[in-house]
Amino acid sequence: MKSRRELIMALGAIPVLAACGGEAAPPAKAEPTKAPAAAAPAAPAPTTAPAPTTAPAPTAVPAKVFKVGLVTDVGKVDDKSFNESAWNGAKAGAAAIKGESKYVETQNPNDYKKNIQQFISEKYDIIVTVGFLLGEATIEAAKANPTIKFIGVDQFQGAVVENLAGLIFEEDKAGFMVGALAALFSKSGKVGAVLATDVVPPVWRFGEGFRAGAKYAKATTDIQIVYHSTVGPEKTFSDPEWGKATALSMIDKGVDVVFGAGGNTGNGALYGVADRKDKGVVAIGVDTDQWNTVPEAKAVLLSSGMKIIDLGVSDIIKAASEGKFKGGNITGKVGLAPFHDLDSKVDAAIKTKLEDIRKQLDAGTLKTEVKPAKG
């Protein structure tokens, strides 16, 4: 039997055997500690190139806008004749150069200077004045304002003013052709002309050209010419009642072709002929193709003795905008308007004769023998 001492020693050896002998589980291997991965350096933010510096656009200089002003005579801007034709030219000329146009209508001859001055004060580039009676006021304004261009319609320039163009016409030639047409067309052999004052040279040349042309075409023609000189010169252009009464008086005396010239006074003569259209009477207008402007007379209007005012005015305006303006006198074109509705009543022989007259007048081989002015 083991002694107490041996038993205690045996019991104390058990843990030792367990620790040193036998199949004891190997110690767990610790996972090797991985060094934390080094953080990838952050990609630098993309550098945005500064926007290129743009030089400010130069301020556009607005193109020069030509301003065209027109001063009428007392015949009014819608007289269907002289003033209206000039205004149409002013509008067309301004439109062609992308400009502006405006008119002032004269109520009284005492206002000529004031009306011109209105456009001067508003710094207009071109001022058109219409009619012989505005001539003196236009010359005075042009001399006082050399940087402004002036166009004087029917204003003959005796001395050249560099910034003033006088648009003039050979009214005697237009009147000559009208007279020849009237004489050749007339069945009664009696023709007449109803006109504004003979104090105004263009009116005088129309009337005396009419007389000369009628005599040239048919020497036996009975010619009646009446000038309206019983009131102030300016008023003779705006008296349609007198024009109509005078035309009716002529018709009562056997006249069957009536030429009316002189603004609204001449228009009155056309109205008178229209009232007697059942008599087979015809009328001839003036300045522009009045078949287009006086509808009341279309049925009786044979033709018109034209001054091509609108084209003359617009051409000078365009020349001024191009730096080609010339002072002094500029002669515009004249001619006969088409026969329109009455064309079939004009014999071929008459047309041939008129064309021959026109060619001779243009060539200078045929002279009207009309003086530049009365006297």
C-alpha cells in the first residue's frame, strides 16, 4: 500500500504529464497581423484652365441715316400732280438709301422760310422745296446752311450754290407734244388749255409750248388758252372751281380736247371734261400720269404731259448719299403718258407723228421757239 507521501506525489504529477506528454492541441496560430494598406494618395482634382479672356466687342457705330424733308407749295401734298409727284420722289429716294422722309405742307406763302427752318433745326440732311415760288427762300437757306443739301424743284439757278440743285424741266417740249396730240386727235379742230398763272415760268412754258405744238401739227387748229391770273400767284394753283368752270365754257364753244395744268386748278379742268364725257370730249393731264392719280377723269383722260419729277428728285437724293451731289441746274426728263383706256382711239398715224416729233425735239432739230419766261 502506497504511503501518503507517494500518493500526494502521484497526484501532483498528473498536471505535469498533461502538460508535457500526450496529444495536447497545438496552440492556435494567430493570424499574422497585416499592416493596414497605405491609403492611395487622392488623385488631385482636375485643374480647370481659366476661361480665355475675351476682349469686349467694340461698340458698333450706327450707320448714318439720311433724313429727307420736303416743303410743299400751297398746292398741298396730295394735289395728284406737282407736289405729290415731288413727295413720291422724296419718299422713294429716302427708301432707296434706307433713310427717313417727312413733309411740311405750306398753308400760306409767308410760311416758306419758317417751314424750311423747321427741317434745318431738326438737322435734316436733304431738304426738298417744291415750286418756283419757294426759290428765293431756298437760296437764302442754302447759303446760310452749307452742310445741308437742298433740292429746288422747278427752281432755275442763275448762279451756282454748291449745296443747292435746281431740278428743272423743259416744259415747253412737254407742252409742244401735248399740243400736237390735241390738234391731231381733235375732231372739231378746236382745242383748249386751262392753266394756272403765267407769272410762273414753268406754267408759261407749258401753255406756250401747247400753242406751238398744236400749230405745228395742224396749222388750222383753233387754240384757246386761258391763264388764271386774277388772284395772287400762289392761289391760282388751288382753284379747282375756276378750272372746272373754264373748261366747261370752252367745251360749250366747241373745244373737244382740254389740257389742264396747274395743281388743283388744272385738276378742276379734268373734272369739267369728265362731266361732259357724253359729248366725246377728252382731257390731257400734267406733271405726272394723272390716269393713276385722278380716277374721276380716267374715262376721258387721253394722256398727260409729264415732267418726271419723282425720278428726278429720287436720283438727286441717291447721289447726295453717295457723295456725288452737284449744285446748279439739273434738267429732268419730260414726255407723254400712255393713252391707257383710249389707246384704241388714237390712230397709228398719230402715234407715228408724235414719235417723230419726240425724236426731233430730243435731237434739237425741232425747236419750240418758246421763251424761257413770259415777256
